[in-house]
Amino acid sequence: MKTAVVILNWNGEMFLKQFLPSVVANTDLSVNEIVVADNGSTDGSLQLLKEQFPEVKTILLDQNYGFAGGYNKALAQIEAEYYLLLNSDVEVTPAWLDVLTDYMDQHPKTAACQPKIRAFHNKDYFEHAGAAGGFIDKYGFPYCRGRIFGTTEKDSGQYDEVSEVFWATGACLMIRSEIFRKTGGFDDAFFAHMEEIDLCWRINSRGFKIVCVPQSVVYHVGGGTLNTEHPRKTYLNFRNNLLMLYKNVPHAQLNKVLNARRFFDYVAAVQLFVTGKPKNASAVFKARRDFAKMKADFEEKRKENILFSTCTACENVLKRSVVLDYYLRNKKTFDRL
């Protein structure tokens, strides 16, 4: 099998009904397959798949293992040259998959790629989760070509060239199955959020490339499982970002980075509190407490990552703070960085 398009589903009957037809219509099933891996749904998802999408294969998981664990368990059961991880709330376009596959076939040193991600509800603009490819700054804050924090750009073709990036979005991520397995897949402990950036960091540090191929275009709703302002999302993003830093930052930089992050996180918590989001502010403090408790369990993962790393200063990492650039220097778009 060339490519397995794998959609992880948890109580997403509404999204499957709305978006799966576009995936089926625009995917050549003579050489590829579409798989829905169900994370223990309790809605009508499975009945919908059985009745309306007989060409789609299903993998049934016994409970909700989150994005990370769910994909790890599902992909272990799938044989294909490439995995295409696709959120259930994504509308694809003609040739979306062929463009990505052709690029990967022609560039064997590229481990993973993503298409251009536009917003489903505002189709002229980039979507928050991925846009035209992801980057991070020296303190672990992610941003994209086309999106920095809450500012998303209109797509005027400014990012239409294929470009190497630091991370590709889990909303629509193509990765060589061999590389996924060799680098350890997602970290189950993350459950959800930041797991794709953590995986991409490992890919980068081991000398492989990740790119955005904007000639492939998809439209993403975003926030389908958790609203962007939900305290649970805040908690997972802050906790997992700290875990990711601990796992991957080289020894010489780790203490400096974590000390800076303590400052930035406390400022973020204060900002959330004064803007009327006390539960989100509490989630930041809880994330930091749980990170401190979990560090010891990640020591072996850190040792392994450092051991297999072939670079100590990966490219495509901003050597300064994107937070300061955005909020103090008014650099709101990628080209101004």
C-alpha cells in the first residue's frame, strides 16, 4: 500500500458525515487506503461508517487514548509506505494527496511534509493549526508561516514556495512509516497537543527534513475536540511544551531555556487572570506543577534523544523570543521575523 490516510476519531460523527466524503472522492483507493481509527466513541460514528462508507476501513480501540496514544496504537496495525494523519474536521481538495506523495517520492531525504492549511470558515485565510508550516523560537513557543499566536494572515500566495520547516501539523501530516517507527512515534504521555512538534523535533535532530508543500491545499475547522480557550487545552499545551523542551533541548541550553520559560509562563498566567480567564490561569500553574512531577519519568527519553541527535543547534529555530517580537516589537507576521 502506498499511503494510508488515517483519521483518528472520537465521537466525531458530525465531522465524519461532513468531511469524509471529500476525502473519499479525492483519494485514489486503487493504491491508497482510508482508515478511521476509533478511539472508543460512544456516538453513532461506527454505524455511520458501516452504512455510508463501506470503502473505509476501521480500527477499533477500546478507549480514548488521546491523539498520541490513539495514533500509535492504530499505526502499529497498518502497513504502508507513507502515513497521512488527517483530522476528521478537514476538507481536502483534488490532487491533495498526489501532490504530497509525489514530493516525498522525489525527495527521499524528506521525512515528513504537510500541505497548506487554510481555515474552513474563512477560506482566504490560513488556519491556526499549521498554516504554511511550523517553527519554534529558542524557548519552545510555536508559530507558523501565516500565523503567529492569534494573528492569522490572508493567503495571498506569499508562502507558495515549498519550504523546509521545523514542524508539520498533526491536522494533516504525511510521514514515512519507517521514520515514524524509527523515531519512536508520538509520546503517549502527551495524550494530546504538542505531540507532533515533539516528534518533529526528534526528526530534525536526527538529520531528516520536514517541508510544507503548499501546492496541496486543505481546509481545517480547528478546535473540534476542545475549544481554543478551554482550560484543558491550556493545561495540555503548557505542560506538554515544557515536557518537549526537557526531552529535546541540548544540555548546554536547558537550564537557561527552562528559567526563561518560568518567567514567560508566569506572565501568561497573570495575563489570563486579568483578562477574565482565571481557570486558564490556574491551568498554567497546574501544568508547571505536573511538569515538575513528571520530569523524572522523562529522564530516559531525554538521554535517548540526546544520544541519537546529530545536531546541537537545529536549523529553523528562531534564535530569539517570538513572544517579545510579537508583543513588544509588533512583529505580527512571519515575514517581519
